[in-house]
Amino acid sequence: MPDRVPEPLEELVRRAGLLKKTLREDADTAEFMGMLRETVGMNERIRAERAWDPAGGEVRLPMVERYSHSLMSGRLLFTVPDHVKEGLVRSLSALDGYAGGSVRRMERLAESRMRELSRALQEFPQLNSWRPDPEHPGLYLHLVKKPFRTGLGPLRAKDVSLEALGEHLPEPILEAPLYVEEDFSVRRGVPAPAAWRSRPDVVRAVETLDAVRRDFAGRPEATESGVSWKGKIYRIDSGAAPGGVTSVWNRELPLDEAISLIGVLDRRQEELRGGMLPFLPEPEEARAMYANCVIYRDPDDPGHTVRLMPGIPESPVRQARAPYVVHAWNGVYLDSRGAPAVSERDSYIPLECFTGAGEEPSPEDSRASRPRFLGRILETLGDADAQERWWWNRRQAVGCFMEDVIRMYEELGVRESYLKGKLDLLDPVMVQALRFVSHVLNDPLAYRLPLDKGTEAQKGMTREGALLKELIEEYGKF
């Protein structure tokens, strides 16, 4: 309620003061405190970036928004996937007139640009609302927020200061809680504001930010309606498909069959050890979560699949932070060249880099590959320390395990063993595998779940994973 808004804001400031006393900014807490400061004004920055590239009423996750914290802290080149970094390094070094020759020199120029941008964004929070005007050199496009059409107007919290975090922060102004993309307009041919007109470093920062926007604009991104790239939408019910996939290939949702099987077990949970997890979503709700994830299956060879994923922004695997493809063939994962992946991380192929290259692996390769990949996953499921290495992104303090669960079920034997009759629905291994799958289906965001070390969520996951590993060792692999 607008008339009550200042009260929780004052409470927030009070807690910020307590936090400042509790957390001394040392080597262990500096990054966390920095993220707190970065968050101030972040909504305005994100709204500006969305307005530069609106998509009607659709919920989108533009790449500039996805990496907003990395932009603020100057870490962008160290967080984006490798192929994105290469493109950014070339475009940013070109701003300084360097056309290549030395990769290290290009990287130094790009890193310098990103540090400069980080400082400018912290000093001028409204910088996201400016970009160079291509039709008027030396002038700018300025994004202006229109007055809200409804609401009571600005509400200022009385006697509130946000200096509790150690730095002077903007006075809190709480506007009416209505926001739509159309509430912005663009003014053209606008001179730079006096505050940074004579600051070459800030002028360069605006130029750098726009170069990042242009680079990101041509790359695949996750949207509410699917993965969007080059004017096409990739999802379960669209005709678009990654390279090498023809129209005759079947289209499936990951874990779709598991959803139905879990439903059967859920109805009989009193007959099973421990029952299934509570609060499972309805099958249609669970399927809606995965509409942007597609498994393309070769009808002539069901073990040959191409799986498109929208990306997991918090993934410890950099290549998985943007839309990616997993190319599996009879238990063997292929890399972007179509060869068996030497390392597991090579099996995450950016959608932009996927061509469909690859040949059916030999039976020897299949027999060697499947136990290796499955063994790593099973080891991770029941080991909290291994989970930190494979699931947990320390910089963003969250974990993601969805990819391992899908690999285990869809590509490394669970589904195939059930369809071939090797595993009965009530087999202890099958039941426990589906229990673990249900963790992913319980995640409302579908792609990620907080797994801070030591939490009950992580402990529960680890217990379930350790039991699955024990059952497989006792009853045999899939």
C-alpha cells in the first residue's frame, strides 16, 4: 500500500546499519558487500536496458540484464562464455583503433575498457539511459521515463539515509508501483549532461556500454516464448531447430516421461519406501516449466539426440550461461567439432557454435564413455564438496543441478533401461532416480535452485544422491 511504503524502507535501512556492524569489509566479505552496493539502483538500470530493446509484454532476460552485476563490477569478460568473450574483446579493442595481431594486447585494451565502464556506472547510476546517437556524431540518444499514468506520485521516506553501507547512496524515492515498457521515450540529438560532458573516461564508457549492447543483440537469448535468435523462436512447438536437425526428428520435453511416471508413483506413495516428495506440480504445470527446453531425437536412432537448453545464468560452467546444445549419441557426448568430448565441459556447445557435426561413435567408445560420465554424476550427487565444484557458483552463491539430472535420466541410461524393460517402475533404483528427478520438477524457476553449503536443501539433496549411488552399486548400473 503506497501510504505505508516508508515504514518498511526505514526498517530496511535499520537492518542495513546492523549489517554494517556485523560484517566488516575484509577479504572474506568484500565481494558480498560490493554486490549489495551494486544492487542500489539496479532496477532502474535493468528497466533502461529493457526499454532500449522492448519486446512488448513478453518477459525477457536480455544478456545485458543477465550480466548486470558483472558489468557493474568490471568482471564481464571473466563471466561470459568463451565465444562471447572473444567477440567482445575484438569489438572493444577496435574502439581504440586496434584491429588485431596480438590477442593479449586486445584483451588488455578490452579489460581496461571494462574497468573504466565499471567506475563510470558506479559514479553515474543513470548512464544506462544514454547511448551515442548514430545519426548525430557527438550527440546522444537519451531514454526518458514518462510520468506514470496512475498512482500517487513520488513518495519520499522521511528522515532516511542509506549511508549505512559506508557510501553515500541516492535518497530513496518510491514511485507508484506501475511499470510497463512503454513508459519510456527516446530523445534524439541530445548533448551530454554537464556532469560528464568534459569527462573523456565517461564518454568512452558510454561508447563501451553501447558496443556491449550491440554485441549481445545478435546473440541467442532466453525469452518467455522460447530461445530467440536471428528472428526465430526455438521451443517444443516451433519449426526452428539447431543445425543438423531435420523436420523428421521427434521433439520432446526433457523429463516429460519422468513427470508421468512420478505421477503414477505419487498415487501409490503409501506402497513405496518413504513415498515421493510432496508438493509436486501438476504434470501440465511441470511441462510448462520446460517449454523452452527441447530434445530433438533421431527417429531412426533413438539414442541420437540434440538437446537445446535456454542457459543457466548461475552455472559454474561458463558455456552453459547462455543458450546451449548437448549432442549425445548412445551415451557419448560430442563437442562442437563432432568428436567425442574429451572433458565434460566441452559437451556444452553454444547454440551459435553448433553445426550438427558428428558421426555415430563406435561401440567401444560408448562402453567407455557412459560409465565415465555417469560415475562423475553419481559421485557428485552424494558429495557436498563435489557439488561445490560442479554445481555451485561461488560468485553468485547459488547452485544448479538440473543439467546433471537430465543427463542421468535422458542420456545415460535411466530412460533407456525403463523402456527396454531392464528397470521396473517399482525397482528401487528407478524409484530413487525419480525421487531425484522430482527435485528439479519442484524448482519453480526450473533452471536453478539455491544450494548454499550447509543448508537443509543441500543436505536433503546430498542424502538423496548418496542413497541413489548406494542402490546402483547394490543392484547394478542402468
